[in-house]
Amino acid sequence: MTAQERRQHPRAWWPFAIKYRAAAQAPAAAGLQPGQAGGPWRSGSTVNLSSAGVRFTCMEPLTPGSRVVFELVIEPKQGPYVVEGGIIWGRTVDQKVYEYGAAFVDATPEQQRQITDLVEFLNREPLRLPESDEAR
């Protein structure tokens, strides 16, 4: 049995663009309620996605333990899904490329269902890569 087969939450190993930004840490932060976001949206790319969290790459360093708000969109069929996550681990991939694992926190039952449906959709649909000039 592989490590992947022992996981409680199936992963979709399908890269797609995501957006994320810092989550408000306290209600007084910029007039936001806990769980709401502040700051500019940043771009990243998923490595894998499960109903419990996301593994992603980005170009900004993040701190394990910090919270971020993710926006997940699979155009044109799925999303957007907005959910808060806590950064669990991180590593430097290259000079300016970082990889992180985040666990979704305080997700509503509806958000959990939507993300589970998204993972099932991604695992069902074949990945279609653009044709290269050589393949034509």
C-alpha cells in the first residue's frame, strides 16, 4: 500500500491557478471579521488538492502557522470556491519559488461538499494538455 492510498482524503493531482491572500487575524484588523481577507490577491499554482487542504507553489515566502484565504476556480466548469487555510509546512523549491501545504480551516459543510465535488470532478476528467507543434 502506498502513502497516497493510506490518505483519508483523496487528492486531485491536477495543477491549476489559484489566488490567495492573508486572512485577517483579528476582528479589528482593517475592520474585517475573523476569516475575512485583507491585502492584495497573490497568484499560485496547485500541486494537488483534497477536501482537507491544498499543496501549492507561489513566489512569495509564507510563514507556517499563518492563515490565508484561497480562491479556487476551474474555468469554466467549477468555482469560485473561497476557503480559509492554515499554512502547515513550507519549503524553498528554487530561488524564488516556494511550496506549501495548507489545511482548510473553519470550512462550512457546504464548502467541504463543494471541494469534495471539485476533487471528484478533477479525478474524473482527463487532463487535456495543449498540443505542441511537434505533436501536430
